[in-house]
Amino acid sequence: MNTNVKSELLKRMSAGKDHPVSGQQLAEEYGVSRTAIWKYVKELESEGYEIGSIRKRGYYLIDSPDTILPAAVQQFLQTKQYGRTIRHIESCPSTQMLAHEEAQNGAPDGMVIIADEQTAGKGRLSRPWSSAAGKGIWMSVITRPELTPQQAPQMTLVAAVAIVRAIEELTEVTPTIKWPNDILAGGRKLTGILTELQADPDRVKAIILGIGMNVNQQSQDFPEEIRAIATSLSIEEGQPVNRAKLTAKVLDYLELYVALYVDKGFTPIKLLWESYADSIGKRVRISTLQDTYEATARGISEDGRLEVVLDDGTVRGIYSADIHII
């Protein structure tokens, strides 16, 4: 199956009844048979798309399901590489596990593993992540940037900037970033990012970005123990959000900002990240494995550490901790 033809068919049909897609014309453009186009139409109908046709003019889209199948995402993509190869799974323990396997087997830069449901989703420090079926975006993006292993942790911050830009563009929600890997809305958790590395001592082989986004959940869809601290775009927006369009927009910005990081260094990303940070200039409580203390958040360093100012004026860089605004 050629997902390029299928996604192009979707994209063109979305223009509506006034601009039906000629199956014959599309077949000629892509060098496939007219029957192949008809089969793609039937596949889309089996996936929940409602498609109309006008005799001798072609097909048009009447209604779309909320799906994250490859063609649904790719019809919105503006990337060169990211998301051009997508492996979709209905349910799996974790997309990160599958992405590691794909990366080791030579998966291309920008390949995406995306699932409708994760049964054992995890966040930072192996904490569980609720991944309800058909409600969110649970994906892992295999990236192969020309970076050293020491530069890899900053990719979490690159991904955070890409995600908030995508949310801002497609919704009225105002997201903020909580260091190091959370996106919040109204102070509640909207998205988590998990960055994992495959590397030689001197070069990155692959950085796998796990992204879990709460999109169309309502409060009752969250486990009771996290309802007070979790939210979704739909809750904040007051209406459902198109998951395929949002997935594509995240990938658009991710490709853009990874290239910016590789080309120009971390400074442009740092400035963007700090403009969305929820804690800069605020009093925070820092909990590490060793101790808990209070300080004022100042910003992030060039290597992605959170910088805080202690009460005696000392500046401390933090690699890993739980941060809470006081």
C-alpha cells in the first residue's frame, strides 16, 4: 500500500464537494491503476471516513473519524522526513520499546511509532503514564541528529518547544513548560516527554523521543488518583481536537527545531524554551534523591540544566529533580 497516494487522496478530498478528486487523474499522477485508487477509497471507508462521489467528476470527503492512522497524519504533514514513515499499532505496551527495536534495525530519521493505546506507558524515572485508547497521542519519534551524546539531553527541551508551538497554532490553549519534560495547561499536566539514547562513546546513533499528549480525554477518562493534576486539550479547549492534525503539526515543528539546534546550537532553543517556562523567576521547591530545598528558578544553562539561585546567592545547576512552584 502506498500511503503517499492514500494521504494525497485524503488531502485533496478534504477540499469538499465543490472540488471532487478525479480518480483517473490521481492514478495517472502516481503511476497506479484506477482500480488502486478505488481500493484506497474503500480502505478509507473501512477506517471510518464517509466519502461521497459525483459521477464523472470524482470523490469528496463528507466526514472524518478521529484517527491517527498514517494517511490521516501524513495528509497534514509539511516535513521532509519526520513522519514520512509511520508504523501504527492499535495497542502495545510502549511505543518506546518498539522504537528502540526499529532504531537498532536501521529505521530512517524521523520514523514515528504511534499507538491508539499503551498498556504500559512510562514517563521519566519509569513512572507509569495513563494512555487511554483513542483519546491521546502516544508516539515515539526516532531522530538521528548529528550531535554528541553530551548534547542529547537538550533534545527533551527541543521537543517541548515544538509541542507548545503546535498546541498554540491549533488551539486557543496557552501551554507552559515545566522543567524538564512536562507541558502544562492551567497548572495541570497535558504532555510528557521521554528522551532515550542509542549512542557510541563519541556520536549519537539515535535519539528516541517519546511523546504522550492528553488530547480528547474528559475528567472521567483519567485514573482517579491523577484527575486533580492531569488535563487534556479537549478539557481546556471545550471541544474535541483533531489528533491527526496535531500529530502532524508537532512533527512539523520538531523537524524545524531539531535542525535549528544542530545548525545554530542550543541558544535559539534556550530563548524559546525560557519564554514558555512556568517557573522562571519564581520560588521553587527542588526534590532530588539526596535532599529537598527551596530556591528561585533563574533559567536554563547551555547544556539544558535548570539554574536556580539559593538564598545565599549561589547559583546551582540541576540535572535531575522534581520541581514544584511554591
